[in-house]
Amino acid sequence: MLGTMLYGPNDIRFEDVAQPTILHPTDAVIRVTAACVCGSDLWPYRGLQPHDAPMPMGHEYCGIVEEVGNAVKTIRPGQFVIGSFFASDNTCPHCQHGYQSSCENREFVGGAQAPMLRVPLADGTLVATPETPSADLIPSLLAVSDVMGTGWFAADAANVQPGATAVVVGDGAVGLLAVLSAKLMGAERIIAMSRHPDRQAIARQLGATDIVEERGQDGIARIRDLTKGVGADSVLECVGTAQSMDQALKVVRPGGFTSFVGVPHGVELRGEELFFYHVHLHGGPAPVRRFLPDLIAKVWDKQINPGLVFDLDLPLAQVAEAYRAMDERRAIKAILRP
């Protein structure tokens, strides 16, 4: 079959790759209905996350189960399923505490930008929808496999409470869906940090009450001004750069909560400074599997429409253009259909 491979900076190829098969009794193979390009895919694409060999790309997926291993008990061929970017057994102590992305047996699920995908630990990783979804639900169901689940974790880890003031740092797909998540968790004021009018419009549509265009020290000062010098109750960091983390830590009130879900690049924290911030800090790879049943139900019942973040729809064969468009900020997020 043809699949997506990254050879080096700006070098995405759609080429012949081996078709996945059942390797372990706990595996499933799914026929991908839709995949997409993640903001974190852009780090290696830009050469900022080195790799030694051609790398299969894509970790967001939904589709129809084609085959399962003989140890799989709860997932069966013909079901429409969504899974996380980390496979998990969903039974180990870490999974039982809700941190499936730290499962003792976790495996990264890669290679989803292809027509077929092998998913390890199928029983613990995949969640089936009540029936095969209608076409209009596909983008939102795809979104819960990562960006909606990650945005939700950002709000959860930042302890967003009803009536709270929340700040979202980052206006990519995760940041926009973190705005939605904060809204659903009851935040009264949601300040989105964004310099792009198209993304600002979506942020407002999803629940943002204020927009801050400034960055760095100017952005920090603006947030401080909007909160009368107090700072926000919750800050959701959805980028992963040194500047975004600095902003996140310096706009939260003492005793407040900062989450970080952007893959860190060049982020360093000074212990002495952190000591005096008096801030709760929590984040990491989102345990999307924890949230999948609830988020799928919300999409199924049309309570939420996280598929709004997909503003570019392309055939999978045009995956290189999807990467270029996102890298050049011509698109927020590209959905790919085999």
C-alpha cells in the first residue's frame, strides 16, 4: 500500500510501504476512514526533532476494524473505532489512575497517515462508536483521537472550575479545543492568546471572551491588566516553546493551576523561580483514552463539534501539501482521507 514517510526536513513522501498485519494476539488492524496532520508532526518536519531513518507519520485516526488477534475480546471486525496515539492495556496501575499514556505496556501508535493501521493492545486502546457514523461526524470523531482529547486534558490538568478565569496560550488546533474544553468545564472568562484573525474567530465561536494578540512580556502585561493584576485561575499551555511556557507561568495567580500539553522544545524551568510562583504545574502526553468514551458520546449526541478545527480537507495522496499548508500557516489543521 501507499503510506506517508518523513525522510528529512520538508521531505514528506507518499510511497510504497508494507501493509500492516497482526503481529501479536492483542493487535487489531483497521482500515483508516480519516487521519490528519498534527501540530507535533511539524517538529520533525521542520528538522527540530531529529530522526535517523525514514519515519512513518501520523498518530490520529479513526476507522473500521478489519481484523483482530485471537486474544482480543471487546473489539470486533466491522466496528467503527477511535483510539489514542499511545496504545495502552487500560488495566495497569497507571491506567487505572487515568494515565493511560504512561501505561506500563504503552506503545506509540504511528503510521496512521495511510489506508491501513495496526493498533497494539486493541482492547485497551480502541473505543467503538454505537454504530457506523454518518459522514458529518467523521471530522469530530477524528478530533477526539488527539486534539480534542489533548485540549480536554489541558483544561482538566489546569483544574478549570465553574466561574473561573482561564487563559489559553496557543491558537493551533489543540489551543482552540482547549478553549472549547474550558468553556464546557464552566470557565466564565476565557482569554485566548492569538495573533491570527481566522483563528481568533474560531476561538470566539468556541467560547473565548477575550483575545490577546501580544506575546512575550507584552502578552504577560496585557493578561495582568485584564485580570486587574491578579492573574488567571487556570492557564492552559498548548504550544511547547520556551516563550509560551514563560507566558503561562507568569500569568497565573498564586495558588492557580498551569497545564502544559504542547510537546516541549527548548523549555527549561529554574527551580528557584518556580518555587516562588506558588503555582500548581501539571501536564504531559494527554491520557486521551481516559476521555474517549465521554468525548465520543458528546460528539455522537452533537453536543460538541471539535471538527471545526479542520479547515483543509485533502486526499491522503496529497499529504505533502497538507504539511506545507500547516507549516506555512495556510491551514490550522488538515484532515486526510484515504
